[in-house]
Amino acid sequence: MTRSLKAAGLVLLGLAVSGLVWRLAYGMSGAGDGWNSSFISAYCVLALPLTGVAFVFGHSRAAWIIAGYLSLAAITLDIALVLTTSQEGWGYVASVWTHVPHALAIWAAIWGAWHAFIALLWWRLFREHGAAPNGGPATPSGDSGVPRRLSSVS
């Protein structure tokens, strides 16, 4: 399977997961009587589909750029979610937990998994960045791997 075909498939999967996040946010809003701030999470459709694509691109410049974009998007959405929920009142989240706990649990699992995948992406990028080109163990900066001559003591 080619890299572009894998990327396209992962974008479609990301769009499906984003649609599920939107549907859960809609359900948690309870026709305006629930946690309306959860709709902020629906904006993940602008970033979540690219998460898998970054893994496909491996250790390329594109993967680093996508990882930065994903991190910025996730942090921005987290801040917006906390701020709007604070203004709306945290009691609405408690109400959602009381009336539709499965929706909140699934939404939180997806949201947390997305963040975990972003963290895993960064870990992978930094791990590969320090690895030797042949896939061997990383060498400290300045160490060429060539043994040094020991001075003879006579």
C-alpha cells in the first residue's frame, strides 16, 4: 500500500472520528439544556484527521510541521473548552454525567486518545531524530562511533 493511499485512508478515518465527536457534543448539549460548550470540540475536524497522516510521513519535515499544527490546535481547543465551560458553568458537565454518562465517557476517551496520539507522535519524532541513520542506537553529540586510540604507556 502506498504512503499516499495510507494517508488518504487515515484522513477518512479521522473525519469519521471527528464526526463522532460532533455527534457526541450535539448529544451532550441536550437541545440547549446541557453542556453547550462541548460544541467547541467539534472544531477538531480541522486537525484530528491529520493525526494519522503525520505517522505515515515518518520523520520528514512534513511530519514535524503537522505535529506542530496538531499541538497548537489541541491546546487551543483545550483552552477554549475550559474557558467556555467555566463561563457556562461546570454544573452542566455534571448534569451530562448524570443523564448521559456513556456519551461523556466516550467523548472523553476520544479526546484523551487524540492527545495521547499527538504525544506519541512527538515522542516518535524526537526518538527518530536522535537515532543513527541505520536504525541503530543513538550516539551522543560529537561521538562518531570510531574507537579512540589508547595512548601506550611504556
